[in-house]
Amino acid sequence: MEIPVLTAGVTGTKPKMSWTRKILLILGFLSTLAVIALIAVAVTQNKPLPKNIKYGIVLDAGSSHTNLYVYEWPAEKENDTGVVQQVEVCKVEGPGISGYSHATEKAGPSLAQCLRQAEYVIPSKQHQETPIYLGATAGMRLLSLENKNAADKVLSSVEKTLRSAPFNFQGARIISGQEEGAYGWITINYLLGNFKQSGWKKLLHSLKSISETSGALDLGGASTQITFVPNELSSESPENLLYFRLYGKDYLVYTHSFLCYGKDQALQQKLAEDLQTMENSSLLDPCFHQGYQRTINISDLFKTPCTSAKKKQFPFSQLYVQGEGDYQKCRRNVQKLFNKTNCPYSSCSFNGIYLPPLQGDFGAFSAFYFVMNFLNLTSEQSPAALDKVAATVESFCARPWHEVKTAYHQIKEKYLSEYCFSGAYILSLLENGYDFTENNWQRIHFLGKIGSSDAGWTLGYMLNLTNMIPAEEPAVPPLSYGSYVGLMVLCSLVLASVLLFAWLLFHKPKCLQKGIV
Ligand SMILES: Nc1ccn([C@@H]2O[C@H](COP(=O)(O)OP(=O)(O)O)[C@@H](O)[C@H]2O)c(=O)n1
Ligand SMILES: [Ca+2]
């Protein structure tokens, strides 16, 4: 059988390629190469680089104990919002540093174990560049009022120990109540992302010229702070007003710190007040559980500047406290700590201190959280109404001490015995002191942590001292690096397709010609 020979069009010599076809072919080849190169660049450049992490340490020297916090953040993003987070907290054994007034040289060494813990958490090659700060709060404020010399010695001892640690020592000092309030407010708003204004929120805010921040309520052992942005600007009491410019926005913040109104000093005040009308040494106390007993040295009760004005001669040296477990009576008892009679301003909290009308949501942390969390009253999903909170404290106070002790045997007796008083005190402070009502009660959010970081003043303090909160919004390129590369690849693909299409259009290859395909 003869095999048909296809000879049509074949002349024996190769057909000459036209110059336009050649250029198109070269262009097509080059754009394919460019696309491959761009994709390769996109893939390799977007691989996560090894993270460059920075660290900072803050010690919160509170009246009851000291906590050491380690924070970390990516070095490149120092000025962004919400990038700093807590990676470690270490609770120092023993009392707060103000508790070393009779053995001041022991204050510093008490911090050694937590410093070693920080050395372990932070890579050794970064120890030298890691700043370390210590801020002391109301316990040291009181000690310095009572015995300035002892307070100075405690701070020197603490400084000596911190200088001997391998970190970059930046100072150990007593912070003011104003700073404590302000830094607590900065911390929670930074962690809640309230300073960051992106997308529609930014547009909405610039239209309405508002910026929603959350107020801060901090309850310690020796002082308590209230800080928020009031609705109307008033210069009635300038010492309570602070001005901040953060991320391109102005904030006028009201703050006040009540020394002696932390929950431990408030209890001392209450007992000192009770003593004034006592004829013998035994006190039936409605703020402790029935069956609970405690003996208190009267001289200890009047040592603190919070009670010294009530000091007088008593015919007994010890006070025998017997629990009665009566919440209503306790509330009436505690309420006396808030003097509402004189107010030289348009409105006051108590003791003649200016307080503008409450505004917005509040984050309540430290002992506000510890106590409410113990009483199971911190659920964010179904926040309890004020009457439910009062009923819960009331029924807890009514439980006999032996029952409470058995039910919560894992909790230290000192803490456990005072939750009834603390619950009543918190309600009295918020209701009688600050005038929270059933209408705005649910705007209080009891928070322990936000993300991985504890709510408290320490983070705000570090952000401020390391200049990590810029006054102006950092200029950011309109596109992220990834989006830029992506867009480049897309453009090249479009270009390549256009070229290919042009080539097909002007130089129809045979396979596309009618009749063949
Ligand atoms: N787990 C905890 C830890 C502390 N606390 C209390 O929280 C308060 C912390 O106050 P603090 O030591 O920071 O004192 P300030 O210097 O802030 O007034 C103290 O009254 C502690 O007893 C608590 O109730 N439960
Ligand atoms: Ca505190």
C-alpha cells in the first residue's frame, strides 16, 4: 500500500518568519520570564523573616505585694498599636516593699527570685538592652508620709538589687496617684485597640469628631483610681484633668486617686471608726461571716496615716472581732467612709472631690476583678444587674464561716475572710462614692486580662517611658508589601495576556485558522 506523502506547502526550504512575528515572540517570551521572576520574588520575599523581638520589664510594687511583668513586641512595629504583650508575670514572695520598713535592707533581695525568672524568659544576648522599671504605688506613698527615711531606704535597697541584675536599669520610684490612674487608662485602651482608628471607624470618628475610649477603675489595697474622658470639658478642678495627644488625637482625661480607699486601708478605716464608739474590746462586725473571729492589735490599726487622725487612748490594747454576717448592716457601716456633705464643685464623688458626670463604658480591674470574679459576677456574656450583684454578696455574707472555709479550703484564709467586706465595699464605692446606678451599672466590665496581658498601670507606664505611643499617627504606606507584590504580579499577567492576545490577533497561527481546528 502506498503511503500518501504530504507535500502541500512544503518547498524544501523553511518559511521566512516576518519581523513583527519575531518581535511578538520575543516580547511574549520576555513577559513570561518576567511573570515567573515576579512570582518567585513574591514567594521568597513573603517568607516570614526571623522575628526580631524586643523585651521590657516593669515591677508593680503594690501595697500588698510586688508583681514583675515581662513584655515583648516585634522591633519593627514599635509604634503600632496593640503590638506589645505580656509574656510573663512573677509574683514576688512575701509582703509589698512597704512592708519592709523595719528591715529595709531586705526589700531589694526579696525581688531576686522573680529577676532570675525574667533572666530565664528573656534570651541572654538581649538582657543588656532590656529596660527594667519599678513603680511603687500607695503602700509606699503611705510609708513616705509616715516615715520618709524608711521609704527612701526601701527604694535604695530595691535600686541596688535592680542595678545588679543584667538588665538596663531605668529607675525605681513612687509613682503619683495621677500617673497610676492615667497609665491604667492608657493600658486598657491600648489593649482594647481604642486608639487604633482604621477603615470605617476612622471615617465615622472624623465625621463626628468623637473617639470612644473606655474609663478605668482600679482598686488596690491602699488606693483606688477612677479615670475617664468626660462628656463636657470643665476646668473646675485642673488637678484632676490630664491632656494627652495619642496617635493623632487629643484626649482630655479626668482622673482621681483616693489614697486610703484601697480595700485593705478602707477596712482599717472602718475598724478605726467602729472603735470610736466601743465600750469594751469586743466588736460584733456585720462585714465578717458568723463564727469568724480575729484579734487585732490596736497600735497596728492606728499606724497607718489613713487612721492616725482617729487615734486616741483606749482602755484595751487588743480588738476582738466577731463576725455577724449581715450585708445590709455592713453596707450602712461602710457607707460612712464616704462623706457626701460638702462639695465645692458642680458635682462630687465624696470627701469634696470633683467628679464630672460618668461617661461611657468602664473597665474595672485589680481587686475589683479579683473580688467580683470570686463571687462569679464577671461574666461578659450575661453581666449581672446591680440588684443581682447585691443579692449575691448578701447571701455570701450570710454563710457561716465554717461552711465558707470548707467550701473554699484552697483559698488563703486572709483573702477568704475579707470577700464579704470587699464585696460590700466595692458596691458602696461604686454606688455611694461614684454614683453608679442600676441604669449604668452594666457599663462596668470587670476584667482581669485583655488578651494575654493583665489590666493594670504597668503596661501604660512602660509604653510611655519607652516612647512607644507616638503623638501623631505613624505614616503607613497605602499598600502592605504583600499587596504590592500581588498587584505587580497581577499587572504583569494582564500585560502578558494582552501581548499574547495581540500576537494571536495580528498573526493568526495556522492552528487557529478556519478549517484546520
Ligand atoms: N489574687 C488576688 C491578688 C490581690 N488581691 C488584692 O488586690 C489588692 C492589690 O492591691 P495592691 O497591692 O496593688 O495595692 P495598691 O498599691 O495598688 O493600693 C490587695 O488588696 C490584695 O489583697 C486579691 O484580692 N486577690
Ligand atoms: Ca495596684
